[in-house]
Amino acid sequence: EEEIVKVITPLITKYLPAESDTPKKFAVLYESRANTGINKMKIIDAVAKSVPSPHKVDLSNPEINIVVQIVKTV
């Protein structure tokens, strides 16, 4: 969980900056293969909470999709 947030933070800063004139709507998409140890909702919540506040979650009509793919539990 912490490592995923650590790795995704530079991308979020680049595409969804905290100081933005036009807040964007985003969605977090989660895919996993050969994974039994990572909780889907924990990862989605952690990524969504790392996006700064002017931006909003919109699952039906997002402008930006954040895709998290987990391959194996290693």
C-alpha cells in the first residue's frame, strides 16, 4: 500500500497538481492477476486519498483514469 502510493505520487503531482485552475474528475481502476494478499479497496482508497483536494472522484465520467495493476503478491 505505502509503496504504491510512494511510486504513484510523482505521477499524481504531474497530472493532478494541488494548485490547479481547473479541477479534474478522476477514477481509480484496479486490476490484479495471481494476487491473494492485497486488498482491492485499501489500494483504491490509498491512491484516491493521495490525489489533492481540488480534484474529485467521478466513476461515471472521469477525465483521468488512474490504473493500478497488481501482478503476483511479490
